[in-house]
Amino acid sequence: MVDLNSLLYPRSIAVVGASTQPDKVGGMPIRLLRELGYGGRVYPVNPSAAEVQGLRAYGSLADIGEPVDLAIVAVPASASQDVMAQLAGNGTRAAVVFTSGFAEAGESGVRMQDMLARSARNAGVTLLGPNCLGAMNLRERMFATFSPIPLSGVPPVGEVGLVSQSGAFGAYAYALAREAGLGLSHWVTTGNEAGLQVADVIEWLANDPNTRVILAYIEGCRDGQRLRQALAAARAAGKPVVVTKVGTTAAGARSAQSHTASLTGEDAVYQAVFDAYGVHRAHTLEEFFRLGYVLSRGRRPAAWQRPEGSGAAAVTPLAIVTVSGGVGIMMADRAEQLGLPLPPMPEDAAEVLRTAIPFASTANPIDVTGQVVAQPRVFMDAIAGVARSGAYGCVAAFLAGGANAPRLWPELQQTIGALSEEANAAPLLLAGIVDDDKRAWLEARGCLVFREPGHAVEAVATLAQAAALESARDTSSETGPRREARLRDLPPETTALSEYEAMGLLADAGVPVAPHGLARDADEAVRIAEGLGYPVVVKLCSREILHKSDVGGVALNLADAQAVREAVARMAQAVAHARTDGGAPVPFEGVLVARMVRGWGEVMVGVRRDPVFGVVALAGIGGTAVEIFRQTACGLAPLSRAQARAMLRDSRAAALCEGHRGNPEVDLDAAAQVLATVSQLAAELGERLDTLEINPFIVTAQGLVAADAVVTLRPDHRTAS
């Protein structure tokens, strides 16, 4: 883990390029540090001034005469190398570089940024930036930024750490956090990330005792393993991470010779990463801060469960108590969409409510009706009854504007005050119109408040997921390099396996494949077919032609020797006219003869090597339907059997295993194990693997059977060199 203490807890700060004008980039940090209460030493460095904003100025870092924990660098990009040399000589441990004109400005800027990063590494300096808005530690009143926004007010000190790749987003998020009263611990913008990445900050915040929740804005990621490591650290620490990831279109999907690459866009891979580590994803700024509010202030439900599904959030039994039947239905609809169960009101509590208000609804939602105006105590008894019943993980109550009613507020205070002191009472979330003072009182006792009733229900799902995260265990499989050598034996320029080679690789790994053999001519093909038993399939076998059907290279349901001979002849003739991408003739490698597998459904399983995050698995309904419906699920490989089972359900491929129209049910756990085995194999094959796709896996009474396989490779640059 990168140590950010010198950056975020500096005892001394030098501002290199310090300005006498407080509103300049080199002047604002000094103004903020002085006016907002920073307690450490501040050293302005400006060779042209004796004093800067009332502080003695120094001609260089060396003139300070002692090491400095943090340097804020506000000089032109062309002077950055000289400043970095001074930092090395001064013993400075961290630097924030505001300056732009680096990688974002073209090739010359890229070279300057590379030199800056290299100099920082050699000097042992933790580098933030360049082209960033800086960092803040709210608890220490440390403002290493040139943004003037803190002058308009500082958010309360809290337990939410915020990190953003974008300075503009970071500044806006800071202002919104202040408006929302969301307490911040740290605020960091990473800019061009020549040194620190968002992942470094997430991992540090995961280990920071003053941070409980992490909010992150991400535009992209160059080091997927680093981000996975950071998210794993947050999960291990039980600290929820909320991410806004922009750039969600399929523009990042690579085109390749398989469905696997074209169906898994960049955003699907990011979502698989977020699902794997329990990250909460926000798609709007409002949701970004609402999730931060919920996770930082909300009590976790004691009773929760995780439904089956690779990206499914954990759920908890919910009681909805309302003064409006219509709003109660709206909340119940949202609960059903989120998979939150709504058990009926326990009979003893229901009897109390029916006795007091005979026309009240004691189902769930529990509708006390407008009678609450005349009988406010009944509404509070209903809330307390379900909260104490043990039947619910959370209680969501809709009170409209009742919380501000003089007669009802004291009753609400009494009830919530008592429940907040009871460890076994379910957490309460309130929807309605509440003034600021009452809201603060409620939140101080763990009662979250929302204007939108649906948001209260969504918060329940979020809190259940957080509770699951805090007790999570890593269920991923372990892999070893058992099969990597098999690909290393191939010529370095090989870009694909023949289907015969691919099927052999699968069979060696324990994946069920259709019985088959390789024939070099028609006579051999007939001998194999007769050994397997008719009907058979004959397919062209070639490393060069992967889409065999495009050249007439697939013949199905062949019933006798004559049909087999004719198929082999057609395929040999097709190859005679084929050319490689380089224009060379395609050699005839033979045909694959396989038993015709009978089934009632097709599943597609694919694995590809994502350039950022590594091996990614895909599953869905197979055959040509995969292109039509594009109903797939994505996960990080290797998969555990539970993860594979969830992917089959998410993609609806599991429905093919459940038996229909007289077909027997197939063991879904066994089908999931096949998918897990394929993902394990792909992870073990090493850097040489590009894609591995099985389409179709035919669903039979005996389980899934691979009927076709494509394996594409990346050039072996190590061997080639």
C-alpha cells in the first residue's frame, strides 16, 4: 500500500511558486491554509518576494533549511523537473502538482510527464497529479488545493472519503457534500495520475481509521489489478465503496473472431469488477451522494440474505408503515423490484392495530390511514411493534408532512428515542417532509430521512448489501499454471487453435465434450464415424478458418459413409480456394468427426482476456440466439461454482436446465461446475490466451456437452524475441 500520510497529514507544507495574490493558483493554497485553521508550518517559495501573504518567503526549497512533508507545486510544466530535483535534495516526501500542460497536451507533454513520474519515483516522493486540483484533510484543516470553494464553507468533519480523477467533478462534489451536510474525512483529486492512481487512494482510505465510506469518481483505469487490489482491501476492511463510472457505452468493446469479445463491452467488465467486490454503483450525482449519506449514517439490518445472481444485492425483510395506501403501494412496488420480501405483520401487532383502527390494513404495507391525525399514538405503536417483532430487518415509514405536526412530533420523538437505544430493534427509515432541525434530531438517532418514499426503500437494499459486505468472504477459485506450458509449445506466431486442439484442451481439463476424432482423409473419417456410431457431424479443422460455416465447413446429422465422404470432399475443395490474411494458401489439416449430440437447448460460455482486468468470463443462451437476444452475464475468472451458477441465472441460460416440454431437469450445480472449470482453465492458460469460446454447450439429459470450441491466442512476444 502506498503511504499517503505525508500527503494528507503533513506537519509542514511548502508552496513552490507561491503568489502574493491570494486568488492566483500559487496563492490560494496559502490563503486557505492560513484562513481555515491549518496548524502546521507553511513555507512560501518565491525567489522574487521577501514575503508572501504575511509569511516569510524563501528563494528555494534548500533555503528552508529542513525537510518538508508536502510540497504544493504551482510552476510551469517546463520548470517541473528542476522543482523535482529540489524536492529530492530537500527530503520532501510528497508533492501535489497543480500544473497542466503534461500528458493532456500531446506527445511533448507525455514525455515531460514520464520524466516527472520517473524523477518522483527515484526521489521517493509520493506524487499527486500533475494537472490535478489537489487534496484536503478536513479533520486537520489541510487544504492543498487552488479551488476557492472551501472559502464558501467547509463540510462537517465526517467519515466519508472522496476521491476523483476529475478536478471539476471533485470541486462540484465537495460543494454538494457541503450542501447535503455529508461529513468528509478526506478529499483527493488525482488528475493525470502520473503517480497516485484512484486505486492507491481507495486502498489507503480502506485502512484509514477516520474513514468509514469511500466515494470514487472514475473515468478509466490503466491498472486493473491495482484497482481490484484496492477494492479487495475495502471489502476486507468492511468499508463500502460507492463508484460513479462514466463512459458506459459499448465503444470500448473489441471486435474479434468470437462472440465473447463483441458481447462484453468495457462497461460490462467494469460492472463485473464492481459486482465481485460489492461496490455500490451510482449513475447520477444525486444517487452518488444519497448512497454516501445512507452508508455513512444508516444502521445495518441484522437480518439479511443474498439472493442468487452475480450482481444481485443482498436483501432484508422490510416492513412498510404508511399513512397513505397509495404511497404504500408505490413503496411496495419498489421493494418487489429490488427483491425485498414484505412478510405480513405479526399477528399480535396486527391485532393491536385492528383494535385501535378497525379499517386499517394490517397486511404489508401496513396502512394506518389518515386516522393518524386523530390517533398519533397508534401509528407509533405500529412502528414500534414491527421494529421490535424480530420479523423485519428494517422498517420504512411514510409520514407525509406529519413529522412537522405539533401533536405528532412529540410522539415520534418518544418512539424513535426509545427504539434507538434498543439493540435488537430494526432500523427505521422515514419518508416525508421534515424540517432541518427535526431531521438533524432524527439522523442523530440513526433514523435516515428521505423526501422520496422510493429512496427509503432503496436505502434498505443498500444497507443490506453493506451488511453483507461487512461479513463477506472471498469465494473466488485458486488457479495454478498447470496448462500454460501447453500453449508455449506452439509457434509464437500462432493466433488460434484448431477445433480438434481446442476440444482436446477442454477434455484434458475435465470439460465434457462430444466424442470425436481427427481425420486426414475420407477413409479415416468414415472409420471414425463408424466407431462413434451414426449420425455424426463433420467439421473442417483449421487454425486459419475459425468460422467454419462461412465456407461450408460444417455438415450435420450425417447418417452413413457416403454422406461423410461427400462432406469431406466439399470441405477439401473449399479449403483449396481459401487464403490466409496474408494471402497464402490455407493448408488442409483434416476434418473433425464427432457424434451428433441430441439436446433441447444451447448455452454459450466464453472467456476473454480483458486488457485492463485480466480474464473475464461470459455466459448466456447459445447458438445463433446469442446474437439475437444478447442476454449474457459477465464475471471475473476464475469463477467459483456459486458465481458460475449465479451467472447462468442472470443470463437466463439456467432456464434451459430446469426442464420444459417434457425434457428432464438438468443439475444446475453440475452445469455451473462446467462453467467454473472452463473459467479456471482459461485463467491457468496464462498471458498467451486471448479468447476461449464454447458455443454451443448442448443441454442434454446427461448435462452440458461441448459441441464446438474456438480458442484464439495472442502472439508470444517473449518466445518470438
